[in-house]
Amino acid sequence: MTTAPEDWTQRSRDLAEALSRSALGDRGAFKRLYALSSGHLFAVILRIQRDRNLAEDLLQEVYVSAWKAAGSFDAQRAQPLTWLTHIARNKAIDSLRRAQTQPRTESIHPADDDDRPDASQRLVDETPGPAALLERASNARQLGHCMEGLTAQQRQSVALAFFDGLSHAEVAEQLRQPLGTVKSWVRRALMTLKSCLERAARGDAALGA
Amino acid sequence: MDYARQTLADALAAQYVTGTLRGAARRRFETLLPGHPALRAAVADWQARLMPLTAVVVPEAPPTGTWAAIEARLWPAPTSASPAPWWRGLGLWRAASGLATVAAVGLGVLLANPPPQAPPVVVVLQGTEAGGPAVTTFVASVSGDGRALVARPVIPVALPTDRVLELWAVPPQGNPRSLGLVSAAGVTVIRREKLPHALLDNRNTAALAVSVEPPGGSPTGVPTGPVVFAGKLQL
């Protein structure tokens, strides 16, 4: 089961209320916040930090930090789940630096792995690979439209970096491309996304006016 | 901030949120954030752009004890406010392990990485109620391929209709972790994906226990009802 974009919005309202009450010291509201968001955050962490014990510790740290920083959450500027997800991703990425844990780096492009024909098949019955996730994310309206504007290589680089927490060097190793090439794919992909999303937002504003 | 600096700030914020800004550069960037509102705004914009991507990650329920652990870290209970929970008492384990009928045989299989042809692991959980029938036992075993834990009572357990049995892994320190509900009358198979990592590592698990809970299992994440069976893990 995945989270549809509409659910994300609805859940955001419930989360915003739970978070603002948490900022006032309401422990019950904070427990509600945990119930509403922990499954999502745990999954996000697990994709980056694959050691389950470490991932569980990180999840605890996320909520300890969230409770302490709840007062600094600005509901005018940010979505609560965005805010929480960023805390979770940050901790997961930092844990990679500390533990030097290798994230899964099996190949997701079939062409160059003839001696390991099962690599792409294995992804089918395991958790979906980053590329598959990105394809699903493409159902989100504007983001999806803008994702389609990227080249396959750009999409794949962003997916590996964003979902699985790979560094530029790790993405380069995974895709067997020079580091500089991968860096420029990621950079251009992000800039293309940004200008596309901004265009879309301007378009919406024009329609609404 | 001139245009070139603004572009650089935006590019750094993008790499930061994507996660590709690493190491010393990432730490440096984070120390700049509190003093630079423009940088903070750029980060917030990138978060808003990219975080919806994570909506497609399939949620995964964290282990049962996680919330209790968070509560314990945020609001440590006053030391004398409540009596120590049952699993901290050593008496139970002493009593259980002192009984000649308690056996833990063939231990040593790591669930996470079972060696080929590993023998099954069997833990016998002794009835803990003083007045109860002494012969009552619960058996939990890990299948030979390490993929499942099988639990069953030797004799069906009589329970009120509105009560169920829940199986717990009790760590040396901290709260028990639920392994799920188990049948009072027959065999319950708990799949590997429901089992915590390295369950049979004695740094993680000191004992297995079965408690009586309301329908659906413990509402609090830790055992609430009486513990009716317990068996120490000896590796």
C-alpha cells in the first residue's frame, strides 16, 4: 500500500494539529503524531539505513528530536510530514557517515550484468528498487510531469541518491559512470525539476487568477 | 546576496536536501543554516519540492517497543513512582531456570543469517502461576531453516473469551518486544519478517514470555496482563 498524494494532504492536516499541540507539551498529541507518521518515517529510514536495529534507534532519535524541536516548526512555511521526513532522512544519512554501512548497491540496469541475471528479478519480490519508486512517485501530479522531463540517466541518479542515500561517488560506482558525469546529471536534474515545478506553480496561479 | 551567491546557495541547498552533500561539507552547511535566512528558505523550498517523492515508499510498522522506548527517553519515569515491571525482576528467571523441567536445547541459530542445515532452536516456557498446573508448558521453536518461529502450548490453555495470548522477546535490558499473538490451543507460526533482527542473539533476548492480553494484543506495547509462561534463553 502506498500513500496517495491526496492522503498526504489530508494526513498533513491531522499531523499539523498533532505537531502544534506537541509543541505545547501535549504528550497524547505526540503519541498521535507517532501513530500517524512512524510507519512512513521507518520505511524512509530503512531504505537508507538497512540495519534494522540501527534504523529503529534512528527512529527513536527522530521523535526525540521532533518533540524537542516541535516549537520551531513553522506551519506557515512547511508541511509537517515534510519536516519530519527531513529529520528522518538527515539522521539516516548521518548514520551512514558514522557507521560506514554499505547500502544495497545491486545493479538495477539489466544490460551490463549478464553474469548476475537475477539482479533485476530479485527486486521484483523484494522491496521495490529506487527506479520503481520514482516511477510510482511520478503519479504525483506536477512532480510526475516534471520527472518526465528528465533523461533516464538523470532520473536514475536522483532516485539512487534520494531514496537510497547514495553519495555521488556511490551513484557513479553503481552506474559505472565517471564521478563528474554523475554529478552533472544530478545537478542538471535538480535544476530542471526546479524550473519545471516553478513553471507549473505559475501556471496554476494564472489559472486561479 | 548577489545573483551568483544566490545560485550557489540554491545549488547547495538542493544537494543538501537530496542527500548528496556529504561529510565535512554537509556539516559546514548545517552550521551556516541558523545564521542565514536565505539559505534556510532555499532548503525549505527544496524540501517542499522533493519530500513528496517519499510518499510512494511503502510504510513499514516499527517494532512494537519503539514508542515505549521513545517515551522512556523523553520522559524517564520517576524511580520510585511504580514498582519495577515483572520482567526486571530476577526472581522469575531464577525460579524458571531452577526447575529441572525447563530445557533450552539446540540453541545457537541466528535468525538473520541461518547457517545451512541449522538445527531447530527450542525454548520451553514454564508456567509461572504458583497455583496453576505445574505441568503446563509452552514450547517455542525456530524452524530448521530459520525462517519462522513456531509456538504452541503443550496442553491447550484455558482463557476467558475476551483474552488472548501474546508472545514476547525479553531483552537483557529495556522493554520486551512483541512477537505477536499466539494461539492458546494450537500451533502459531510467526514468519521471519515479523521477528526482530537477531532474535536468538543473547545480547538481544534474555528470555521468551507469554502474557494474557486484551483482544488484539497489548494496547501499550509492553505486557499488560499476567505473564503465564516464561523461559530463559541459554545460548
